Amino acid sequence: TTTCVFPFIFDGKRYSSCTTDGTIDEKLWCATSDNYDKDSKWKHCSLEEYGGNADGKPCIFPFVYKNRIFYTCTDEGQAKGRFWCSTTSNYDLEPQWSFCADTRLDANPKGPCVFPFLYNGTSYTTCTTDGISNKKLWCSLTSNYDVDLKWTYCEAS
């Protein structure tokens, strides 16, 4: 099956997730190339998980893969743009997975957390609320937040 490509161009506008723009039936769709205006390639967006060896069971977040914690779907270990999730809490122990619903994806992937990571010179091995005013748990997307300043919230989306 083909997969959504985010972001894509439609009517000269950039889309980073599924849309109903331009539809008569109001069903969510996405382009399957980065420029619909040029290629006219598209598909209806899958609203739920599908395929994989778990036969479309729903994602479980967070999940462990290669000893890292993922809070979102990932294309790691897959062909580019084929996003998947674990349907167990620890893929390393129970390798069950599904392709992610297209509606879960966007052009700004949020994970995985990288542990341990450095923040203000301190090493963290779990999500933290340090340094964030809303007291939501967060983690670094690289091993050194102080240098890279890349982060995400630690919550199942």
C-alpha cells in the first residue's frame, strides 16, 4: 500500500497532515507524493492502525524499541515514510506491530526520547519536569539537550 507524504502541496498550500480540503465526500485524504499539484497522486487516510504482524491492533504508547522510549509512531527500521508503532509496551520483548493510522502522523515527528540525555549539565535517564513551567514531563530528542535544544513532551498522543 502507498503511504501519505507529509508535508505535501495542494492548491499551492502546504499540508502537514490529512485534510478534507478539495473533497466532495468530506473524507480525509493525503497526497502520496510531496506535490499533489504536480503529480495528482493521493489516497484516503487510514483512520486506524492496519497491517503489520499484529493485524492492525492499536498502538500502545509509550513503547520500547531498541532500548529507547517512543511516544509517537516511527519510521525507524522501515522504508522512508512507512510509520509504525508497537502494539505491546515493549517491542524488544514482544515484537508485535502495526502500521500507524495516517491521521496519527504529521510532518513534525516528535520522538523518540533519547536516554540518557544531558540537560543543564545533568544526565537524565527518564522524562523530567525540570526547567519547564507547566510541570509537564518532557525529554530530549538527542543525547545532549544543552547543545541541540530538541525536545518533546512525554505523553501518549
